[in-house]
Amino acid sequence: MWHYSKDGSQFGPVSGEEISNLVRNRTLGVDNLVWKSGMSAWIRIGDSEFAAAFVPPQHTSPDTAFYPPSQPETIVNAVNRFVILYIILSVLCVLSDIIDVGVFYNPPGEEEVNWVSFFVAVLMLGIGIFSLFLQYVFLVGCWRQIPPHIARMTPEIAGCYAVIPFFSFYGWFPAFVGLVMDMNKAAQQYLFNPSFAVFTCIFWIFYEIISLALVMSVNDDGGMPPVIFGISLILNVADCAVTCSFLIALKEAMLRFMAIKRQAMDRE
């Protein structure tokens, strides 16, 4: 026959089957103590033969109660493809500048259809649009990992904030910086430096404004002066390095966060 303790009191003797029933209906937990004749000391139910009767409750985390969970592969694939396309896009930007500065620099008074430059521009537009789609997928997948009671916005709104032209000058900050801050808060750890996210958003704004100014400074005949080409080249290389580094680092932080969530759910 067994004895058990609950709320500072001892009960028994009772049968082993009754102990098992109390564990199954969660009247007793794994930290309650049991003892029977012949044992030298009381032991936790979690360390006794009754541990098998304890079935952990089905846990539904706050985020999965609202959003279907994103698989890590979705986030990884979106970032990896985005990085590859962004590198290609940066190379095409440089190629377009080379074409404008040297190959098709039209003398004043002459007009010539720049079909090569036109083709490169169309290709850049297509890759750019698909890159924005991948950025949206990545952001939505990341925001779906943040519990709704912590997240400052829904995943879909965050994705739109980051990809709407011109509005994104503001939207990058709540979409990316907000994601980093909410992720750190949910994990109760410093997984990603918000300053890096702020710097990246400020750099993107600087890049867009300077790029627009460079386009407006191109000669009326369509030619690009060598000095402008040099500035554009440096700017494109810097943009590619900053953007790819930031998104890869954010991806790794998000994967660590998802691993922390899984460990917490397993413990519960």
C-alpha cells in the first residue's frame, strides 16, 4: 500500500492503482511525493513507477493558436534565394552602368536605341519584383513565430510594410527593427542586435535616395559620366554586402529563436 503527500499533508494507505488514477486526472503531479513500506525515503512521482501514468497536456502556444507555424525551411529557402537573386541584381546594376558609361554613350545630337540596356533593365525589374516577394515571404514567416500578445503587428502587415514602394522608407523600421525587438522580448534573450537592424534600414534609405540622385544626374543624352559610374559601383557593392549580411544574420537569429520555442514546448 502507498502513501502520498499533497499540499503539505500525507494521505494513505491507498493502492497503487488509486495513485495512478490520481496522476492521470492530475490530482497529483510529478513533484508530489509517494512512499510505501520498505522504502528508505519519499520519492517524487516523476521518479517512481507512476511516472508512466502522467500524460503531459497538449500544449498550444499563443502564436500557433493564431497563426499556422512556419517551417524553418520556409525561412531558410526564402533568404537563400533572396541572397542569390540580390547578388545577381547587383551585378546587373553594375552591368547596366557599364553599358551606359561606355558601350552606348551616344554623342550629342545622335539617337540610338539601346536595346541591350533595355533588356538588362527589364531583367532587373523582374528579378527585383521576385526579390520583393521573397522578402515578403521571409518577413511573414518570421513574424508568425512571434506570439501575438508580444507582436506589435500581424505578419501580413509587416510584410506589406517592407515591400510597398516609398512607404517602405518608414515601413522598414517597424517591420525589421520591430521584429528584432519583439523576438528578443519573446525569447527573453539578446538574440539579435537592434542597432544592426536600425543601421540597415537607415542605409537602405540612404541608398535609395543617392541612387535616385545619380539617375537624375545622368546626361540628357543618356550617357553616364565615369565619376557617377564609380560612385554607383561602390554604392551597389555596399548595398549588396549590407543587405545580404543583415538578412543572413537575421535568419540565423530566427532559427535560434525557433529552437528555443521548441525546447520550451517540449519542457511543457
